[in-house]
Amino acid sequence: MKNIRILLAEDDSNLGILLKNYLAAKSLETELFTDGIKALNAFHALKYNICILDIMMPEMDGISLAIEIRKIEPAIPIIFLTAKSQKEDILEGFRSGADDYITKPFSMEELLYRIQAILKRTSGTAIPKKEDHYTIGNYSFDPLKQLLSIGGQNVKLTTKESELLELLCRHTNEILERNFALKAIWIDDNYFNARSMDVYITRLRKYLGKDPSVKILNVHGRGYKLLC
């Protein structure tokens, strides 16, 4: 990855310097800021390819910072770093525009992999954003009301069904990584949660079965792909 500039906002200076040096060693130009205001000022002034934001920071927290960054550049990829692991915090992060979420402690290699995966997936194009409504073939999906509709018929989805379908919609015709979905919805990517997600995928396929142009494919070893 050449000519990639990263904005890193982390108020723990020891961790921040460690991350900056590691990423620099991987040929990733990284600028470190220890509070949200400084990071936002830098984003106004310079061009970045990806942002890595700590949630808990002085002056401006990471979620507020992400919202302001999205106003300036809606397509910039964002990864959140946080010690928090509650589902509500993760969902709030995604609502504010996050593309990925990693909880502390984590390995440097894992962070590098996530950066590489996001940059490869986006390839300079706009990031899939959260919408109020989605069109899936002949279906209409309202994630707020958790309703999937076709031909005047409505299916009321459960919360997890709706969250999973929304992630698929945000990555339509792209691969939704299995571990990414598990951590976003179930927090933990353990065996039991993985089996649970398989059940929800089966349900969604059944709900979408009235339009043969819509399919949810298994991508071996990686995840799922919504085709429509």
C-alpha cells in the first residue's frame, strides 16, 4: 500500500506512538493526534485516505469526530478503536459512519489486516452508507421499521434479521466479511454466534425468495454476498 495517508486519533500517547511507528514501518504515512479537535483541524487542512479514531478522547470523542469528518468527506473509511465492547457502543459507532470496529487490546497485525481489507474493498469508491430505505430487487426494506415489503405484503423482521440484512444491503454485490458481521451484531465471533448467524441467513433467503433475481451467496472462507 503506497502513498496512503492515515489520520490516527488516539489520546493514549504510548499506544498512539506504537501504532504510528508500526504503520510507518509498513509504508503507511500516519499522523497522530491526541484529541478530537486537533484531528478535525488536521482533516480540514490535509487529505487522508483512512481515519483510525479512538472512541474516548478529550475535547471531542471519536463518534462526534466521525460525524464531523463525514460532513467533510462522506466517502472516507473510518475504523474505531475502543476499550468498550457493549453492543450499543458498536452500533452507535456504525450509525456514525464507521466501516470497522476493533476493541482493545488488539494485535498490530489485526489492525493492519483491517486497514488493508477496507482499502481493497473501497478501492477509492464511495463507502456504503446507512440509508433510511433500501431497494433489493423488487423488495423494499425499511431498517428503522424493520419491514421487508414486496407487492403490498410486509414481513416484520426481528432486530438481528434487520441488522444483518442492513449490513448485506450496505455491501450489495460485494462480500460481507463473516467476522465483520459477527462482531457488528453479535459482538463475539465465536462458534455459537456463527451458527446463529447461519440460521438468520437462511431466514433472510426465505424472506427474499419471491424475487428470483435476489440471492444471498456463501463465499467460502470469507462470508456472504447479496446479489440483486
